[in-house]
Amino acid sequence: MKKPKWVIEKEQSKRASAAETVWLFGLHAVRDALLNPRRERLRLVVTLNAQGKLADAIATSGMEPEISDPRKFAAPIDADSVHQGAALEVKPLDWGSLDDIALGGERDGPPRLLLLDRVTDPHNVGAILRSAEVFGARAVIGVQRHSAPETGALAKTASGALERQPYLRVRNLADTMGRLKEMGYLVLGLAGEAEQSIERAIEGKRDRPVALVLGAEGPGLRERTRETCDALVRIDAAGGFGSLNVSNAAAVALYAARAQSAD
């Protein structure tokens, strides 16, 4: 019996994913990946200078580095990349399923999640991962076809957070939001024209798990994303004007939605 087209495509996608590798670069990103026991590492290229700076992390990882001339750096990365003499080929991290992340986790208190609706800039996503780690979000969730994948630029901007902060990419954002609502999450979408603030929307509900949904700068949230939210909320601006880029908005939103308000 011939396999359906969707089954064939799913199998092909799995094989492609299994073969996929990422080149991380920069001293900070490479060091954190070398020290991350969850990370599958394949090839390490460093200059002599970078080898000295990463000596402890290299020793811990057990990898044998390839020493490269800084003028002809051997790693296949963009020539304009600020690699600081260090590049590491890795497999993308596997953080498990949505259910594992949303219902599990080791952090205390009701969970907070960040969902990204077509945020494709790796620098923005990297900055969001840093904020998510700082403010204790359980995960950052993007869309497979319309979000930044793991890349060296994303990892460098994340400044190590990529190794510690779960980053999932799902097939359908609205379906994922629906699943989170079934788990008891309060799903709030950020929109500048919303009538209520984040603080007002979660008043009396800080003990609930909360998912904050942010759209791309400019287009914002898609229509179906808006319709699936429990409510649309805004970040109040001084004087009622001004706007934040998506990475800054993520940080402010997480702080506003923290499980316990400061006394």
C-alpha cells in the first residue's frame, strides 16, 4: 500500500531534521555549548588564542579542537561573523514536547511562557531568550516555518541563554495556544490598541499559568492568533505614546506578568 503524501513528507522532515547541524560562534556561545551536557557537539574550530581562553571548557567537553589560522578561519561560517576565533558545529537542542515543558519543569511557581507569532529576526529571538531566562519563563515557543531557527547569530545574541532556556518551534501556533488553554493557561496577546494592561488582565490570576503572545514588529499578531487569545493586552507607555521592539516588549511583559507582584 502506498504511503499517503503527508506521511512521506513527515518522514522526510524527520530525516532532514536528524541530519541538520548548526555552527555556533563567538567565545561566549561556544563556551556555554561546550559546557552543556545536553548539547551534541561535532566539530570545534579555534585559533590558538581562543583555545587558551576556552581551555577549561574544552577540557570539560573532552573535544579535540582543530587549530585554525585566524586569517583563514576554517569553520564554514559567514566571513562577516564575529567569531572571536571559536566556532562549534552542533546538533540542535531537543527540549522535548510542549506538554513536557508546559506541565513539567523544575522552577517554582506558576509557569510563564512566551509565544512568538512570526518573529523571524534571530537577533530579536536571541534577546528574547535572554529575557526569558532572566525573568524565569519556562520556554519560548515559535512557529516552525515563520520563526528564527537555531543559528550562530541567534546563539551569539542569546549570550548563552540558548543552552539553558527551552526554545520550541511548533507547527501551528493557534493550535498550540488552544492546547495551552486546555492545560489551564491564561493566554494573553500583546497589542498596542488593547483596552486593558497586562497587570489588569491578570489581576487576581497571578497564581495561574500564563502564556504571553507577541507578534512581529509591524504586522503584529495574525487574526487567528488574536481570536485564539483569552484577551488582548497592552504595555502602558508614559504619556500614552511610544513603542518597544519585540525583544524589549517581551522583557517588560514577563516582568508585568510575574507570578508575585512586588509589595
